Amino acid sequence: MSNSQEREKTQRKKSKMLDATKSLKNIMGRHYLAIEQAYRDGNPTAWATSGSPVELLYAMKVQPMLPENSATMSAAQHISKDLIELAETQGFSYDLCSYFKTNIGAVSKGINTFKGGIRKPTFMMATDVICDTHVDWFQTQGERMNVPVYLIDVPHIVSNVNQRQYQYYKKYVEEQLWGLMDFIQEHTGNELDMEHARKVAENSYKLSEVWRDIYELRKNIPSPISTKDTFGGLFPLFTMPGLKPPIKLYKRMYREAKGRVDAGIGALPNEEFRLGFEGIPFWYNLKYFAMLEKFNAIIVYEPYTFAFAKFFSNPFEEISKERLLKDPIEAMSSLMLSFWYIFDLETRVKWFKKTTEDWKIDGWILHNNVSCRPNTATIYDLKRHLQDDYDIPCLIIDADQNDPRKFNEIQVSNRIESFIEILRKRKET
Ligand code: SF4
């Protein structure tokens, strides 16, 4: 297709999703079919939390299932509210994580996989790397469903942790990963094949790498892709790290986005305002983000979706491909100590400042996510530092990633409109 044809096609509608992204449904469909196949064949399955080493499950021929991903499906199909309310009738508090409660409701009701239901697994694997809710959640469900649970405790690195402590933490996590493999062997009979583990690790690295490359393209003005490609596009990164099909999909996304960059075409015609969005989106109303288009505003960076390019979102140390292939378990333990959501305030402020410069961001929308402490802890301090120390405009909005009861659309829209006005005035002066 020529540049002018591509330009015409893009401008017919606002904020054009990449054609390649449309294949995302097929890739995720394959993931769910693989789960069904595992049950049919009697192969082991496991629930895993995000931030846990899903690659080790693939390496040991265990089919992963990610309840958070399932919860987002329920939200997208507008049934999360009912499931959450069902969990609340069972005594789970209004303030608890809405993913957790969606999962409680989904399992209680026994809804099908494609609506966000999730079957009883052989075992569960959880880690507190992102939040303690993950641990409480899987312990609760492990007990209710009578399923063994393996927990990985990950210390948080803060700015005064020295090298000696860091090495100690790493060893501590590494020991637990070896323990996990013993646990898997005990419950499935499957043994670790290090050669297969290396292949899985290499695929996971490549997946991160292409996602990083896609993100790099967003630095261009105009940005070739919008959240229509990244919010949903993120799922293979945490459900299928280690498999080949999502790498192909991301490469297609990259090529198409690069074509737009080369032709000077943006995902949004007339891009005026470039925004960052911190936090998990509202899965029950993803279309809401299109409202930014009427202001010629586009989101060009989300720490949440970039965090899953885990080999490249680590400010502490580089995890090279060579290092990963030499000793996948050692590299994995380093990765687990460097997940975006465990950074302390000082590191986050620096990272936001650098991101603002690199991606040429005019202002940040920070999602004060009512049910998620890791997402919201320090959010007011973060805003204060970015605004006062670096003159970076920020807006905090209150909502929830899976519970539509906590999203006041009119209020949020009014605040965004005022924020855009502030950005406009800054540009004019
Ligand atoms: S939404 Fe927040 S609290 Fe809930 S599981 Fe995810 S990180 Fe944890």
C-alpha cells in the first residue's frame, strides 16, 4: 500500500488500530484452546499471578492460566460487577481488589472460560512481587478449591539497599525458584529439561524485545500507535511468555507501526497532546479512552503495559540474552527483583522524568485505582514531585480497573477536559 493510500485510510477514522492488532483475538483464542486441550489430554495446569515466572511453567510443560487475565474478560463482557457483588455476598469486602473478587464470583458461579471463568488447576503459583493480594487470593482459593499453592516471597529493593543485600535477596529468590521446580515435579511428575527451559527463556526475551521496539516507535511525533494496540496487546506478554506465536504477532505490529512512522502517519490524525497513563485501564470501558481523541490527545506511554517488557524495564541491572541463556534461573531471580511496581518513590520519580523527556509527554494521567494499592501507593507524592520538582503536569483520576461502580464517567471526563485546557494554555505561552 502506498503512503498516500495509508494516510487516507488512517484519516478516515480517528485513532486507527493497527491491522496486526486485530489478530490478538486469535492468539488469545489459541491460549484458551491450549487450556482446554490440556484438560482433555490430562496434562497439568496451574494458576499463576502476574509477575510470577510463567516461563518456568511452560519450561516444565504445565499449562498456565492467569486469573487476572480472565477477570479482564469478565469486565470486557460487562459481567464483572455481578461477579464482584456475588463475592461481596460471601463476605469479601467492598474495598478488596476487584480482580480477586471477580475471580471469586466467576469460580462460585462456574461461568465458562470465554466469559472469564477459570477451571480448577493442578496447582497454583503466586508471588508477592507486585502485591500481597496475590498471595491472599491464591491462599483463599487454594483452600476453597483444595488445590496446593506454591508461594514465592520477593523482597522489595529500595534506594538504600546495597549490593551485599541485593545479592542476598537474589539468592533467596533463586532458592525459591529451585523449590518451585521440586514442587512442580512432585505434583505433576514433570522434570525440568534445561535445554527446553533455555528455548522458552529465549522466546520470552524476544517477546519483550519486540514489545520494547514497539514502544520505541511511540517516541515519534506523531505516535504511530495508540492504547487501542497496547492495552489489549499486553496480554500475551504475561499469559504466553516463552511461546512463538505472540512474537510473530508483535513483529507484525512493529512492521506496520514502522510503516506509519516512515510515512509520517500517526495513529491519531492531528496529534496535539501527548499523554502518559499510569495504572491499569478500566477494562469494562476501554472505549472510554477514545474520548481523548476529541481533544487531539493521544496516550503514548503506559508504565503498566511497558512493565511486562521485563527484560528492558529494569533500571538496576541489564539482563542480557547471553546471561539469560547461560543461567535462566539466576536471570529469572534478578528479573523478579526488578519488576516496575516494586520500585520505590525515588526510582519511580526518576523513571517518570526520563520517560516524559524520551517520549515527549505533555502531561500524565495517574489512575488512583481504588482497589489496587501497588498502583496507587505514592501516587500523590509522585504527582507532587513531578509537578514541583520538574514542572511536569499531572492529573489524578479516581476509578477502578474491574469494578464499574467506582467509575464516575462525568466527573472523570470533566477533570480530563480541564486538564487538557491547562496543557493547551501551557503550549500557548
Ligand atoms: S489489581 Fe492490584 S491489588 Fe489486584 S491483583 Fe493486581 S496488583 Fe494486586
